[in-house]
Amino acid sequence: MEEQLFLRHRLQIAGVLLVEGLIWQVENPFRLFKSTKAFARKIRFGPDVARVHLGALDERMAALKKALVDGFGVKPAQVIQSSYEPIQFDQTGALCGSMPDLGMDVHPGLKLSRARLQKTVTFLNALLARLQCITHAAGHHCPAGLATGRGTGFTLMTDHIPEFRKRGMCAVDPKHELTDMVMMKMPRMAPNGDGFKPFSPAATLPYEHRWRLFRTPNDAFLTANTHRDGTELFDILQPVYAALYSGAVHPTAEAHAIVADHVMRHVRAILKTEALARAKRASPKPAQETKR
């Protein structure tokens, strides 16, 4: 027996179709959730697979160093390597997940699991430690036999990380917590037809300042609504696909600007050091006195 999921509105804004409704007919009301889970399994692998790749990271970085030196003449001291920003913290510095659907209610099958997030955090900590060892092994508890030896000699940039520690994907403005939580909800037509609640999609400003420095699935859907090639415009999986493939869990423009500001400080320091070295080499040496 077929059941219908009634979605009642669609809105075209600046060429982006925000799907809030057509009439979907499915044989089983749980089919959507099963399809979503099957789709997710194809694009996700666990920490066990990631650890295998982590074990080969030093070899890849050693190969990169060699390619930069031999192929492009780039000295290791000229390379700035940006470390990974933490995405997992709320405005108090606690792990996200206390409100599983915050910023994710574009689709009921999207939830943030604190237990799963903790697994990724454990792996991330291992990755950050390995990056330190790969860059400069001295002073760290590093495994023996890394392909990078004492280190690549790159500059591993970590001074930007403190600016992200309380501004993860689930973080809200500490001064306006309730308002920010409401504005992170997915706008939908009110049951009585009285416009969108809690705000109109037309009011979405992708580049406005937000406390969170990473895009939620709701942000991504409202910004881009990416469609997969060959998929029907109103495919039943489109909302979750668009939410996950339109920039979700990626840094915002403000976050990229913060990273760029820190990179430029390191660039200026490197350029200053090289300029002083060139000036020293170019300065005439004092004439030696002739011995009598």
C-alpha cells in the first residue's frame, strides 16, 4: 500500500532551487531512510581504514618534499603547511552532539553522533601528532623509521588553531545562544501557509558573519543545493545529497580568511629572512690589509 509524503512548496531564488516540496510517492515510508543509509555507506569509511593511510603519510610527504626540491627548486624552508582546524567543538569548547540535529534538520535522517565524533577526534589527534613528527621529529615522541627522517623541514602552521577551538560546526554565539539556535534551523513553510519559519530562505546570506566557522548541512543546502549529474531534479534523495555535497563541514569564507591571515604572517617572515640573506651575500666584503 503506497503512502505519500506531502511536501508543499518550492521556491526559486537567484537560480537556486530550494526544494520544500512536491508530492513524493513511496511504497514504504522508511524507504527514504534505508536509501540514505545505503548511500552513506558508499561515501564513508571508518578510522581503521584511515589509520592505514596514516601509516603511509610519511612516505607521501617525503615524496612531496623530493618533488618540490627536484622538480621546482622549492626549498623545504619555503614551504608552509597548514595544520587542520578543529571542527568538533561548540561555543564552550565541549564536543558537539549534545543537540544531534542542530543545523542538520534539512533531512530527518541527518544526526550528529557524539560517540562517532569522538572516534574521529581520536584519529585526528593521532594525525596531528604524526604531522608534527613528519615535519620536525625532534622533541616529540615519534615512531622510529619514518621516511622523513628528522623531518621535512616544512613550517607546520598551528598558530591559527586557537581561533577555531570554540567555533566548530555546532557552535552558537555565546551572547545570543537561543537566537542563534533558532536561526540554525531549516526554514519551512508554516502549516497554516503563513510564510517560511523561522526565516525566509530569501534572507540567507552565505558570506555573512557567523560564530560557527564551518558550514552545517542546512547552510550548504541553502547556499548551493548541488545536484548530482543524471539525477532527477526532485529525486527523493536530493535534499540529503545537496546538504552533504554543497560545502557542509567545510570552513566558511571567514574561516578561510583567518587561515590566510596566519599564512601571510609566515610568508612575510620567510621573505624577510631571505631578503636579509640576499643582502648579506650582496654586500661587499671589507678589503684585507696587505701584510708587509
